[in-house]
Amino acid sequence: MSAPNQSAAEMLPRLEQVRRVCLEDPNQYSSVVTGVVPILQGQHAVEVRRWGAEFIAEVFATPALPGQQKEQMISDMVMTLLRRMLDTPNEDTTVVKTAIQACASIYPYMFRKVIAQPDLSLFWHDMTAIKQNILQRMDVAPMPIRIASIKFLQKVVQVQTPGLIADPRRSEHNETSISLVPRNHPLLPLPNLEAETSGILDRLLTVIQDNSIDPLLVDATMNSLAVLIKTRPAIQTKILLTVLNYNPLRAAGGPMTARQIVVIKSLQRTTRALLRFVMRIMPQHPLAEKIDLYLRRLQSNTVNVFTQAQSLKRPADSVDEIDAVKRQKLEPVRRFPSMASPPVSYAQLYTLIDNPDFQQFDVKILREDIVSMISSMLMQHVDSKSLDEAIAEVQQRYQTLQEAARKSAGITAEDDDDYDPEALSSSDNMVSGGPQSLEDVLPQPALELGPVELPKPEPLNETELNMLTMQTVAHVFETALSSEQNSSVLRQKLGINRLAGSSNDKDSWLTLFTRLATRAPAGLHSLIESEVDLDDQPIETGPSPDHPNAANLIRRQLFDYVLDDWKHRLSLGLTWLTEEWYADKIQVIGTANGDAPTTKTDSRTPHYDYWTRELFQTLIPRFDKDDHRILIRFLSELPSLNHNILSIVRPLTRDPATVDICKKALQYLYLMRPPVRELVVDTIEDIWREGDDDVKSTMGPLLQKWRPGFLEQAVEETKKEIEDTRTFPNGVKGEDSVVATT
């Protein structure tokens, strides 16, 4: 192509033409590299050497070529050329930097080639020499070379660390890593590679471990660590712990220059960006909590550092004598007016305004409740600083009056040992320097204090009692809903015997709320009397929701709260109804006059029956075809079922869309709740009798299975009724028709 003795001006145009050909057709890279590399081996000008290094780096970094083709392009001449560029003393900085970048791009393909061909010892020898050369430049080379070296070390660590093996049978599809190296490889012994990788990683982390404040080095290191954290799980923890120990604000302290502020901002932004990247790609990492705490602390410290930096005052400018002469000496502005000369009254002592209209206003014309209301409102909105200043002004005035009184009484500083402050503040001492005291100026009538007895409050009428009851119930319910849903204390599930106040969470408050409605009124309206047979007692009907007692108000609150979101609050509704059933049973099977519990049982549960029917009837219209699980759970977890409660499901059979969920619920009760089987079959029979043909076809198989012979008997009865029923023109049926005809 070009002879080595040609000048740079003659070679560069032709070399650029060759590069353009390769950019247009990447397949030409192989032949061009074979022809160009021997030419670049000679002694050339710095411009040609720069072009050669850039071209080699471009060839092995371009994504237009597949990895296998790049692996084939690595030759002895390429490695020799790169090694000579790095070993040449006083080589151009750009040439060295670009050569290191080319080595970073070549290293994965060279490593894979050496794995496949163990006889390429020359390649590995050249790369080992290149590693040593680059490591020696890390501390003394110019900044561009150090940044390129960091990239090379990152690539070495990435290649010589275990990676993901997607398919062990197809090594060409796996990522280049130490996992591809056989254990008996002659050129790549695994223990040596692992030790070398650990040392190179420690050298890479030295910038972070030493708390470097060079923004270029820190940025380059952080960017390289991001790739390692993402692709190499084996070293993630070590890298993250090192980063978490890094303090990007170490350079802050004292007055900072503009450059220091920019450097600190750059360091903390780079650190924060790396950790946020980690939190985004690995939110479940074991160090996620530490990373989040570190980011919060870094944000807070950064705000404090820059707030202090902005609050630092610049040094005062020098003021010469001429400026000092021109200054005007200003007296401090007095905020409050001066107190009148003694003697003074209490009104003059506490007056801190000079408006005569306000001073002449007589406060006595205002009622005490108005004064109290105005004072409380003013205290809520008054500025604390202004209030402190006013108090200090009054204290200063009072001290002035005390000093004047002491002088008037002939007390000097030498008599301080005999000084009694209480004596000066009493009514017999002078408050001012004049002949009058404050009591003389404002004579006060003598108060004869006697026993004080507060008046008894008036009894509450029914309206006031109901209003206070509603307010109390609303307040307790708001407290329950405002509590946290989850508590840090794990409560043991003990069912009906659990403690309502075991933790201050929402569940505990709602449990307490249900027991206020169910257990608290127990015994006030007892269903049984002592020494009276239960069978003689009238059955009490359900409580009226309009009755304004506290228990019914709480029940109505619970009722409305469950209905607001009944699908998610069904557990609360079942808990409440269970408490109602339990409280009713306790009242029936209670003790009488301290005797032993009665052995008689009673099935009456008025509160439970009433509120269960009320809640169930309200929920029935809200069920749709997909709510069979909710209906089954509601019916199966109710503590007690009777015919009145179970018959509420009948309206579901009137809608073809909800017949199926009614059938599933009844089937579940029959199979999983044996005590109510007969009740379930009776309900199905009632539904079958009242339903249309579709309902009968749906419920018929259940009756045929659980009540054999019923359908045949029902068909016979129907036929008999049809035969016995004869309709005449006058509309009279049966035996009455004979009488009518006669």
C-alpha cells in the first residue's frame, strides 16, 4: 500500500480512504487489517501512529463485526504493534491512550481464542506484558491514560470473573468469562487467574477506598463499577460495600472555592447515580436497605454542606478613616414606648402601646367569656418572638420600679444581705419612688376567702344525652379508622378470646369497638331473671336501630362501615356478628345473683338475629355471578344459622345470573356444615316450590340426591291437584262448583 519511508502527509489521505471503505463495507476489515498492520510496524510520524492506534481500536470495538470474525483477526502482528506502542519511551499520550482502549476491546476475544487454542502462548505472553505495563501507569501517567487504564482493568475483571452460562453445550453463545476455562488449561490456570482478578479489582477499588476527590478518576471508576455490578453477581457485595464506605463530601469544610463546590457536586452526583442504578436493577438486593439509608444521609449531608457554604459571610471590606468619619451613629430603634415616671399604676406598667384611643378603652365593659375567647384566640396566633420581647420589656419596667422603691426605702447595695424580695413585692412596700404604692393608686377591696364549692352540673335531658352519645361514638370510630393498619407487634390469633388492646392498630380498635356494642351493655337489659324459668320469659325481639343508645349507635356505625366496602370488610362484619352471637349467649347462660351458671340453654339471640338479617338482606341485591366465594364464606363462617337467616337467599334465585351462586352456597353448607343439613334441604325445597322451571331444573338434582322420593311425590301431588281442580265458567272450583250448579 504505502512504503514506510513516505511522509505523513502522503500516507494519511490513503489511510483515510481505506477507513472509509471499511466503514461502508465492514466485511473489508479483515483484508484491510492484514495489509495495514505490517505498514504500521515501521517508524512513522506521530500522526500516522495515532491513526494506527485509532484504527485498531475501531476495528475491535465496532458492533458491525461479529465476535467470531474479530477473534480470527487477532494475530501476532496486532499484538506486537500494540505492545510496541505501549513500551516505546516518551510515546505520545494520545497514542498510548488509544492503544490501551484497543487492548480493552481485544481482551475478551483474545481470552476466548486462547481458551480454544492452548498453543497460543505468544498471544498470552504479549497480553501479560501489556497488563503489567498498564498497571505501572495507573499512578504516574497523565489523566487520559489513567482513565483508559481503568476501562482496561474493568474489562479484565469482567472477563476473569465467573459469568452466566446459558448453554454449556454451545460455548459460542455464552458470555466470555472464566467459567469457560477448563480446569486443566495449560496457559490459563484457574487459581492464578482468580488471584490476579482479585488483585486487579482491589487496585480498581483503590480510588474509592482512598476517598479520592479527583472527579475524573472517581467518575471513570464509578462508571466501570456499574458494569461489573450488573454483570458479575460474585463481586457485587464487595463493590457495593466499598462504595457505601466512600464519602464524596470529604473535601467540604470551611470556606470553599467555586472549583471545590463543583467538584463536591460532581462526586456526590456520580455516587448517587451509581447507587440509584443499583436500586433500579436490583431492588431486592440484601444491601438495599443500607443503600437507601446511605442515599438519604448523603442527600441530607449535601444540603447541610451547601447551606453552610452559602451562609458563610465574605470578609468585611477594609474601611479607611475617611469612610469612618462619614458614618452616622444611629441610636437603636425602641419598639415599645417609655414608661411614665413614678408613681405608676398597674395599667401604666403593662401598657406597651402609645395609642391614646386604646389606652382610654375600658375593658370592664366586656364580659368575662368574651375576654377569655379573645385572649385564647390571640395566644394561638401571636408571634412567640414578639411575646418574648413584650415580657422582657415588662420585666425591665418592674425591675426599674423595684430599684426606685429600694432607693426610697434607703436600702443600698451594702444591705443586700438583708434584702427580702418578698417584702418589696408585698402591699406594704413602695413600688415606685413616690409616696404611693400600686395598691394606693388602685385600691382593691379586701377579699375574704372561704370554702369554695363548684355548682353541680344540671342533669342532662334525653336530647343532650343522645347528642353526647353520638359524638362519643363518632370520636371513637374516627380514632379506630385513623390508626395504622399494621402493627409492629405480631398478635396471636386467638379468635373470640383475643385481647382487643394488645396493640394500637386498626384491628385492635375495631375489635374494641365491636365489644363496646356487644359486651359492654351485657346485664343492663338481661334476657333472664334470677329464680325464674327461662321458658316463662317472653322472647325479646331485635333491638330497634332507631333507639338512640350507645350500643345501637355503634352497631349502626359498624353496619355502615362494612357496607361501604363490603367485599374487603367482610371479615370485620363476620367478627362483629360473632361477637353479637357470643354476647347473646353469655346473657342467656349467665349467672344469677352470684350463683353457679344455669344449665339450661336457650337458642334466643335477638341482637345477632336482627343484625345478621339486616346485613344479609342488604348484601343480597349486591351479589353478582362472580361472588359465590364471598357468599359461601359469609354463610359458612356465621356462628349460627336458622331458617329465617337462610331463607334470605331466595331472592338470588329470581335472577338467572345468581341462581348458580345460590346453588353452590347451599351445596357447600350441606357438605361442610352437617348440623344445618336438614335446614339446607328445607330451604332448597322452598326454593323449588316457589321457583320457575329453570329454578326447578337447577335445584331438582339436589333434592333428588338429598331428599329421595320428594320429586316423585311432588309430581303425584301436582297431578292430583290438576285432576281435582275443575274450572267452570263462573270461576268456582272443586266441590263448590256442585253447589253453585245446584
